[in-house]
Amino acid sequence: MHIRTAVRSNKAMAVIGAAALMLAASACSSGSSSDKTPSASGPAKGTIVWYANQFGPTNTDVRKTLIAAFEKANPAIKVKLQAAPSDSDTFRSTLTTQISGGNSSFDVYDGDVVWPAQFGKAGLALPLNKYFPASYWKTFSPGLVSSLTYQGKIMAAPLFTDNAFLFYRKDLLAKAHLPVPTTWEQLQSEAKTLQQKKLVKYGFAAQFDSYEGLTADFTEFEADAGGATLNSGATKSTIDSPAALKALTFMRGLVSSGVAPSAITTFQEQQSESLFTSGQVAFLRNWTYAYADSDSSASKVQGKVGIANLPTFDGKSGPGYSTTGGWNMYVNPHSKHLAADVAFVKWMTGTAAQKIMGIQGGELPVNAAALASPDVQKANPAYPVAAKNKLAARPSDAAEYAQVSNSIYSNVNAAVSGSSSPKDALGKADKAITTALGSNGL
């Protein structure tokens, strides 16, 4: 699986259920982090282990750059990089097994933005509230901290965020005298026009495979139509709604009309991007890094790509919604080096590190001051556009998110593939999500 994207599959989350029970039993018998708050007192010094997979669209391993800069600024602390599995499912499964077993061989680890509630419930991450002042959490772009919170506890610190964008062929729109579309209906119409003029083979590409990426895509269409998968307390399914039906019917129509290739139902990030960079599609929904790839020397559309906020549906104001993606930093609840852990997390989320992240790593900074700096803004045309995005979080505030997401993407894929009607697919998704929420487990 391509690790650069902000979306990771959730098919392996079932293993956390057993691990959570193991951890709970351990906590009751031995007084673990669930009933004792570890202390970060004492000097921040020594060697800590950062368990992280590689990120960023550039050829530079920005993790090593960040470590070198941190150690220069904090000479009393050394950071040892432990390479994590590139496959997110494997990484998550490994974390679950090791942390639930009491492993303290690594101190800080990276993790998906959809993990806080899941890991919070399972006791796989140290709540960070007491280690950082309230002012610290205000340094991040709006909306990020709420997605990290589980039952009032902040389970992680944002490392980098990601947004979805509309990438489009500037040259094709100019030839056809068409504007950049601001509604989904306009996009579909313009895509058909470009196809009819034989300027491009396909009109639109996105991630419609049966995996986590489709949950992200559907979340955007659903939000644009005015719907949401769960209620505000993440206790009830609301996916079987007129808004969701409108969204899913439109998604199916992109395929049935030929605007999107029929193979889109098997596309993840890499496949959809490859179709775009090969010059075969006019409009692409993808993540921040896709601009750098499409504008590289290896791309057949280099210099011909524009970037804009995603569209919305007719009658809605402003741009469309972008799903929130990205990666966080978590602290192992069994770490013996909390003072150094806190210092490392604080530095990695500060302005200096976040500028490195944005300029050299190609990832959207979570630190608002870093994102607003002129040198970061110049690094990627996506960054100024991101400031205008409306964000919609996936329903990851439910600790049962893995099952909720599976219920979404499996049934939505069936609908866009044509093996189920949109109405039937939403009804099945609703029942599956209701069952998951009532399972009282992971």
C-alpha cells in the first residue's frame, strides 16, 4: 500500500479487540497506565526510539532530516529511528500486539488520524493533556485537536495533515473555453464536453475501490449533499438519508455515464493518479502530494495542471468539503522516557520542524504559523488552496471506526460498481453500522 497518502486501510482493526481485552486485564492486575499517570518530571535527556514509517512525496527521507535538526536543537536527547512496516495494517497490528503486551522498546510512534478513539479505548496510547499546556493545542490549524480527543482525553499530537483537492488540466479547459468547475454537476458536464471533443479519454478519476480511500471520498460527497454518516455523539447511524442517497446516486452516475472509467471501482490513490499523469483524464480528486507528482519530469502533463478546492453540489455555497487526512504522533504508555518524549513531540509539531515538513517533506503543516509562512506557501501551490478548504472528518470519533468504515466502503463500492442500487447499499450500510456501534467493542 502506498504509504504517502493520508488514507490507510482499516481491514486489520479486528485484532485490536482481543488486544484491548489483554490490556484491560493487565491494567486491572498490575496497575498499568490506565490507573496510574506516568510522570514526565526530570530533565529531558537520553535516547528515545521513534517508530515511524516513511512519509513525504520527495526522494529525501525527511525523518532523518528532522532528527538531525532536533538533536542539534536538543543536544541532551538522541533519537533512534525504528522503521515501521510500510503497510498500515501491518503497522497497526504490530503496535497493537506490542503495546498491549507491555513493550517499551519504542517511545513515540506515528499513527493515522483515525486511530485516536480506537487506540484510546484500547489503552494503546498515552493521553497527552497533562503534558502540554492549553496554549500548545492552540498552535494547530482549527479543527485538528477535536479529532484527536476521546472521552475528553487528547490521545495524540498532529504531525502533518492532508486535504483533498481537485487537480485539473488547465490546457484542456482553455482549449474548450471552460471555467474551473465549482459544482459536481458542472464538473460532470464539462468532463462530457471534453470527452465529446476528443480532448481526453476520461473525464474524472478518484478512489472508488473497496477500501478506506472510498470512505474518504464518500464522506466528501455526503457532506456536500448535507449529510453525515453518524450523529454528533457517534452513537447512531444516519447514513440512510436523502443526502447520502443524492451523493451515492451521483457517484454511480459518474461511472454509468462513462465520465469515469469503469475501472475506477478498483482505483486507489496510485491508480487514479497514474491515469491523470499519463494524460488520460481531465479531473482528479486526490491528496496534496499529487500536485508534485503530476508536475514532475516523469509526468506527461507537467506544466499543464491546476489545483482547486473540490466542488460542491448545485445550490450549496462555498467550496466542497475535503476529508481530513494525515498522521499523528502518539506516545507509548509504557515509555520510560516521558520527558524526552514530550520534548520531541513538542519540537516536531513546532514551527521549525513543520517548515521542514512542508518544504522538504511535501506534507501540509499542522502548525498554523508554519503553514502561513511565505516560504512554506511558495513550496506547493496546494498550500494556499488548503487554507480555503472546508473540512469534513470521517466518522472516526467512534471507537468502532474500523467496522463503520468497512460498512461504508464495501456497500458504497457495491453501488458504484452497479451490483447494488444506491438505496439498497445505504440500507445495508445503515444496518451494519448500527450493529457495529452496538457491539460495544473494537
